[in-house]
Amino acid sequence: MMIMKQKYTKWIYFLAIATGLQWASCTGSDESLELLNGGTQSSSTDSRATEPVTAHVTLTDTDRLEAKLAEALGDAAPTVQKLTISGTFNAIDVEFLHTLTALQSLDMTGAVVKSHNEHSHYSFTCSYVNPDGYTVEVNVNNYLSEKTIGYQMFAGMTSLKEFKIPAAINSIEWHAFEGCTSLEAISLPSNIKSMNRPFAYSGLTTLTIEEGITSISNLGECHRLKTVNLPSTLKEIGPYAFENCPSLESITIPDGVVKIGSWAFGNTRLTSVRLPDALKEIGEYAFNGTLLAKIEIPASVTTLGNRVFANCKQLRTLTIPETVTQTEGSLFDYCSNLTGVFWNSEAEVGDPQGVNENCFLYLQTKNNSVPYWGPNWVNVIIDGVAKSIELKYDISSWRGSENIFACPQAFKAKSISVDIHFDTQWTYQNVSSGWRTLALPFTPTHISHAEKGRLAPFGSDIEGAKPFWLRRLTQEGFTDVTSIEPNTPYIIAMPYNPDIYIDEYNISGTVTFKATDAEIEATPQELLPDEGPDYYLQPTYRRVAANDEIYVLNRNWWAEGGQYEGSVFTNTASQDVYCFEAYVKPKPGTPTRSAYAIDTRSANTRSVSQKNTTGIPAIGDM
């Protein structure tokens, strides 16, 4: 009897469960499910709530996207987030898309763009915030072309994160995705044959060009683009491919690319790039304004366009291979840090503008002749020998602050010189004054002034030479020296005090430092400083901007506290240091100071009690 009762009880229990489940299913009551399960639902209900509103719509020639989407989603249609469109897509549908402000993913792989006889244009107004933080308003009124993503077709869809391109189109027109600031990645399928800056001013950071595409162009103005994946099938990177993509710092060019078109990488931030061995032609301005510090042109290249490397201000040296037979104009205008060009081609060199004035042009004799070079090339080395080298030091010229020096390869100079202008700076007796710094890449054997004639440091044995002060920093302080060694920092002062010295000994104006039959060595990677008791004197062959870590000589201004011009190294000034000068670096661990005064007196050669009454400068005057 007890056994029968247990079976009967179990049967009632299961029947109740089954009946309850069926009733809950029919009524859709979550509350009933909660009561039946003895608690509330959590995971399943929450996951349904977070799922995006999704729709897949297939359109015929007579369908409208708005109606089909309402049919699929009802009142939820305006909030659709993921949308797949297949079939015919027309201008009316374009306009409706721009009302779907929540749309994040749009798959149009199966869509066919088709013009409608009664409505061949799409028009709308949109706005977006550009990379500079300004709101841009766009008024669009464009004709719908078949097999084309048209002008600004998806412009201003700021929520769109994902887009799949229709398989039936072959071109994407101007600014098609302008203002799609959430669109960060996209793939271009192999059916795309033509582009016209489609992703300009979008949020695109990653672009993938799919296999099968052989040529790309006009993908520029993508201000956030950082990563580009190119296919192995690519043969040509065409004009304006990535022009004005300022976030693009690197790219891998496939081995099969034979041509790089004009402005292809102009105004990107490329720091280095490997050019493939199959490459034959590089168009004009292809790398204009990039951050390339070096680039190797493969021996396969035969043609280089005008200003191909213009405005590459980080470029140091460049080698043009002998395979290059055609060049247009100047290849490297305004490469202000270019120090050496190795021109192995027989093509004309061209006449550059705005190039570092101390740049060397290395040529080789070919067929008993050398290529033509323009008059702006001053420092020309042929087969390792230069007839005349004229280095430039002129911080007053419009590009003087950009002049740098670095000899990339040793050569022999029959003559090498540099003109340095000495301002009218007074040198006072028994007072440090009138000093300036100097560092040269050669040892001058002849120093002269146009009017005063031959000059030489005090202590030299050059008969008839007018004297000047030349001192080098040692552990004991500044010491008089009689010659200038290459790559070594000095302080130098030309006598100028009309109250004391005879006129012929007062030196101001241009002084020429010259050597003949000089062996010019390759410049070391790092110029070594001289060490003194309290600081280092560091030579430089390039401009060093004023900063808190360096001390600059007050060459042409009175320092704080009434210090004479040319008497103290200070870090409180805004004066930069220029090529062929030097600056002070404090020794590590030394107390912080606002200035280092130049004390050049010594017990052996100079004394405060000395007073010059001869009218002729003496070594002990300063």
C-alpha cells in the first residue's frame, strides 16, 4: 500500500511540472517560470537584452529598404544595429540609411547598387567632429551610379563600425565614408578597381587590401590610418595611394611591386621602408615630407620623378644607383639635414633648393665624363677628390640654423674653407670678454681677414700674422693653444678694443679658416667633449635648441649680473647653439648652477696687474 502511494505521488509531481511548463510556455509568463523554478531568471534574460537589434533584408527592384526593415522589425526598425542588405539598393535606400543612427554593422556583400528612374539622386545633411575637434557639416546631393559606392554615400554615419563592401561594385568614389568616425577597419575585396579617397576623414586605422588586387591609388587623407596590409598580387602603388595619412609610420611593400606613383606616400610619417627588388619606377613627390632617415634604392630602379624625396628633413644620406637612367628635376629639395649624396648614375643630378649647404655630392667618372650638376651644388667630390669645399656657417641667413655637417665618406680636398663672422665684440683688459666657441672638421693652415690679412693664435711662429686668442679646455681649465684640431671644441676671441689697440689689430667681420691638400675623415658618430674641472665642453655640427640641460655662451648679449658679452656660459637664455660651435654640459653630481664664468687667467701667463700700453694685443690681456 505504501509502495502504491509513493508511485502515485511521483506521478502527480511530474504531471504538475509538465502542466506548469506547458502553461508557462503558452502564456509566455516569466513570472510563472520564476515561481516554477523557485527563483528568478538571470543569465538567459540578460543575454537577450544585450543582443543587438539585427535584420537581414532582401530587396527587389520595387522594394524600399524602409518598408522591408519595418516589416522585419516593426517598431524596432529605427534602432537596428546590425543590418545585412541583399538585392537591389537605390538612392531612396541611401537616404533612409542615414536615419538609422544606431547602425553599427552594415553588410552589403550581396547588394547591387542600381539607379532608380524616378529618383536618381540621393541627398541628405549630416555632421561629424573632425580630427582637429571641429564640427563639420556636410550637405550631400549626388547622382547614384551603378556598380559604384558614390560620392559621400555613407558620409556622416558616425556610429558605423563595420562595413562589408558589395561584391557587385568596382569603384568607390570621393569621400564615400567621410565622417564615419567609428569605422576603424575595412577590407577592400578584389572586385574594387578604382578609388577616390573613399575613407578620407573617417576613423579608419586598419586597411586590408585583399588578394587579387594588382593596383591601388587615391586612398589618402586617412588621418588615423596606422596599419596597411597589402596583398602579394600587388604590382603598382599608384598616385596619391596614401598621401596625407599622417599616422602611417610603417608599411611592408610586397616583393612584386614594380611602380610607386606620384605622391604615393607623401606627407605620411614613414620612418623607414624597404623597396622591393622588382621596383622600376618611383614617381614625383612619392616620399615627400616623410620622416625617412635613410632609404635604399634597389638596383632595379631606372626612373626617379621630380622631388621624389623632397622635404624629407630626417634624411641623412642617399645613394642613387647606376641603373637610374632618367630623373626629373631635383630629387631632394628642402632636405635640410642631408649631408651626402652618392650619385652613381650617368643621369643629370639636378639643382636642389633648400638643401643643407654643407651637403657633399659624391660623383664617379663614367665613360671619361661626369654627370651634369646644377650651380647650387658647391661641395662636389669626384672619384674621392674635391677641388674646392666651401663650408657654411651663417646663422643670420634664412636657412642658416638648418646647416649641419657630417662627412659620410673620407675624401681629399685640394682646398677647404669656412667663413665665420666675428661681431664687433669688445675684448677688455684683465676681464673675460669677447669669447665665442669654435669646432671645425679640419685643421686650418691659413687663417685670414679680408682687410687685416693673415691671422694666427698667440704663440704661433707665423711672421706678420695678427694675433688672436685660442684656448682649449683641460682638467686645469682653459689653456692657450696654437692650432685647431679636427672635431675639437675651443673658445676663440679676436682682439677688438679701439681704446687700447692700434686699428690694424682690431679684428671684426669675416674671418676665413682654410686648409689645402687636406685629408677629410668621415665624421665620427659622436663628437667627444673636452673635460674641465667643473664641466664638459661639447662640440656640435648641428643646431642644438636651447634647453635647461645645456649652457650656452652669451656671445652677443650681456648676461644677468652685468657679465660682458662672451664671458659666461648660461642656461637661462633662449640662444640656440649652431653648427661649428660648442656648449657646456655640467659634470654629473656637480651642484646646479645658473652659469659658468670663463676664467682664463693663469699665474704663468696672465695677471690682473698687467696693463697693455703698447697698442698691440698681448696674450696676457685676457
